[in-house]
Amino acid sequence: GEIRSMYRMHRKPLGRALEVKNTSGDRRENKKKKKGRSKPKEPKLDYDKHEQEMEKHISELVQCLDSVKSNTMGFARLLSSVIKMINESSLHDPAICRCILNSDNRKVLNTILGLRKYAAKSAKEAEYDSSRLLVVSHIWWLVYEKLTQLISFVFHGLLKESDHVTEEDVKNTVQSFKKWILPEFLYMLNESQKDNGGGKPTVWYCEERALWTTLDTIMHDLPKDVTAKFMKDNWGLIEKSCLRNIEKELQNRKFGSNREKLHEEFMASRTAAETVKFVSNICGHAFDVKHDEFSCAIVPGPLAMGILRRGVVPMLLQCAQSSNDLVSKQAIYGLSQMSRVKDCRD
């Protein structure tokens, strides 16, 4: 009797409430009741209110980062994480893009551009200082690239087709690019070409590479007539950038240390490839799709014919002979795109 009572006690230590019950019949009854019940409707998003909240949050976040900035590696990692978060969210929410580009007289955009300049300044200081680890400069250059990339994400979010992107948004975005972004980019690209008497120009290869990458993304989203005008107005700069003699530039420069020399050689190679990649991607983007009753043909549009008249094929042929494998590969891709134009095959 004592063993039996102990067994009962340990098998049911918490009383009858937790005893296992056969509830299969109850489940069937519940399913029958739920069949006729309609699903609750999801609450409709008040987009105007959402846009106001995003404008407040993004503005406060960016201003906070600007107020506590320092050239330490810890702040660089923090800034990198925050900008990555904004980059990812801007791809899916036009409200964030609109806030960055237009809110409060472009205060957020100007702050981001200011942080971008600060990142470049901190990277250069870390690279010149031999007492600091090379990884500090590397992290700051990554931050600079992400901040520059954010600009392209903002334009992509306001130029792609979406329920919350209107024709007025597209028109204002194109005007903002022409008025606020393009002049600064062109100024920096022209500065990167200047000879500084054996020293580095004010714009380094790392900065130039990020500029070409960002322009490549933005040009793919802009209307083709805007891209065609850009190529027409700046063809001299583009051709000079693609055909520049990087090896000669490096030979004429004076380096303070071996690590600085190795880093410059690496970034010069990547910058040259990114410049040619920009032109090659324009070649692939320069064609129009012509729909008719029987076919869907890809034909050269005004953009393709414009860069063809300016000599894109001879320029890419010269780049394809480069000793830099990355430059040669990008040039061959551009030539393969332009080979679809009948006038290039003769």
C-alpha cells in the first residue's frame, strides 16, 4: 500500500489539472466552428502617417550620428552598421528615400554627404599614420563606400515602379540628381585626374572608384534620355578616365611607406576596372525593346547610337588590350554588347 501511494504521488505531483485528456473530439468540433469564421482583415497602413514617422526617425538618427562622430574604429563600425540598415530599408520603402532626398530642405542629404566627407578624411588620416593599424583605414573606406552607395539606393527607390512612387516623384528625383548630386560627383572626378606634382591628388582612387560605382547604378535607373545627355556632355571625362595610364601615374608618385604603395596599386587597378565597367554597363543599357505583332526585338536606341558616334568601340578595343585583366574583361563585355548594333560589325 505504501509503494502504491508513492507511485500515485510521483505520477501526479501537480494534481488533476495536468492530467492528459483525450481532446481529439474537442479538436474536431473546434475545426467545424472555425470553418465558417472569416479571417480578420489586416489593418490598412496609413502611408502619410508612416512617412511622417520615418522622416522623424531618420532625421534624428542621422543628426545623432553627426553630433557624436569621431575618427575611432568603434565609431566607424557603428556608422557602417547603421548605414547598412538604412541602405537595406531604403530598397523597400520609398518613404525613407523621400525623407533623405527632400525633407527639411535636404538637411538629411547634406548631413549624409558631410559624413561621407568625414569618412574619407578619417581614412586618409589613418593611412598616413604609420602608428595605426591598416585595418582602421580599410574600415573607414568601407564606410565611405556604403555612404556613397546609399545615394544610389535612394535614387533607385524613387525611380523604380511602385504603388507609392508617383510621376512627380520621378521628375523631382531627376532634378535633384542634376542639381545636387551630379555637380559634386563631376567636380571630384575632374579633381582625381589632376597631377599634383608627384603627390596624391585631392581625390584618391578609393573615392573615384566609389563614384563610378554609384553613377553606374543611378544611370541604370534614370530615364535613357537623361543618361544620353550625361554621356554626351561628359564624354571627354569618361574617355580620359578609361584610357588613362595608371602605371605611369603610380611611377610618378612619391609614397611614404611600402604599405601605402601596395594599397594604391591595388585600388588603382580596381578603379580602372570600375571606370570601364561603367561604360560597358551603359552599352548594355543602351538598347530598346521594340514590340510588334510577331516579335519582341532588341534594337539600338538613341543612347546606343550616341555613344557609338563618339567612338565607344575604338575606346573599348584599346581597353581590351590592357595588361590589367579586370579592365580587359570589362571592355570585352562592352564590345559584346555593342556588337548587336549592325554598324559595329563592319
